[in-house]
Amino acid sequence: MTSHHLCRSAQETMNLAADAAHLAQGGEVFALYGELGAGKTTFVKGLAAGLGFQQPVTSPTFNLVHYYRGGRLDLVHYDLYRLKRLEEVEALDLEQELSQENVLAIEWPKLVEPLLPDSRTYRVVFAETQDGAWRVSMTNP
Ligand SMILES: Nc1ncnc2c1ncn2[C@@H]1O[C@H](COP(=O)(O)OP(=O)(O)OP(=O)(O)O)[C@@H](O)[C@H]1O
Ligand SMILES: [Mg+2]
């Protein structure tokens, strides 16, 4: 099932993600698809807020991964924009994290798609509208 949401501000994108976080039970993967500046990190900020994290969420563009531990569920935030080869991802423990009771959010997930568990992966697609808002489409597992 795919749900469509019109997000006219970063706050609306965060609210959508926070709602998803409230429903999370652990083991969910949010694969975030959209161009540069589409709101993917903003969505992760909402996930973090919804899971109860107070600290600021910043983009892990250079480290590829940030960990948020000690919330209702732990959150692991990947940004794989700079990933060139699937082999590089081995160092990120992605597969190990996938097997644990936490929530994963992955920006630029194309390369790791073969590793994502279909039964637990929410695919979130961001598309800009003509008036500069963002249509966020979420496909449930
Ligand atoms: N629905 C929205 N409407 C308007 N502005 C938004 C919306 N969502 C996010 N923004 C703003 O757009 C900017 C870029 O957002 P963000 O960093 O989340 O994009 P991104 O998809 O993670 O980009 P990148 O591909 O570079 O990682 C931020 O300033 C954010 O506040
Ligand atoms: Mg980002």
C-alpha cells in the first residue's frame, strides 16, 4: 500500500516521519529516495523526534552513518550518497544492524537495495510539486 502526503514545509515532512516513528516496533527500514535537497534528512529528523531523541540530527554525508542510541528504539541513519561500491558497505555493519531491534533510515539506498528486507522496508519517495512543495509517497512493506 502506498500513501501520498503533500508536505509544504520541513515541519510537515518531520510530522509525517514522527507519525511513522510512533508506529515503529523495531526492525523497520526507511529507504529514502529523492534528489539533493528533497527532504530526506528532514524526514530522519522527524523519525528521531518521534522516537524521543532530543539531540540534533545532522547529515552523515561524510561519515556515511550516525547512530542514535537509547531512545524508545535505536535509530541508525545512513547517507550513502558517496558510496561507490556495494563492497564498501560491509564496513558499515548494515547487515548486522538490519537484524537488530532498531529503526534504520537510509538516504541514497540504491546500492544497498539487494540487502534490504522487503518485508520490513518502507520506501519513501520525495517529488517536488510545481509550487515548490514536496509530495512524499510511502510504500509499506
Ligand atoms: N516539505 C518541505 N518543504 C519545504 N522545505 C523543506 C521540506 N522538507 C525539507 N525542506 C528543507 O529543504 C532543505 C533540504 O532538506 P534536507 O537536507 O532534508 O534534504 P536531503 O534530501 O537530505 O538532501 P541531500 O540529498 O543533500 O542529503 C532543508 O533546508 C529543509 O529544511
Ligand atoms: Mg540528506
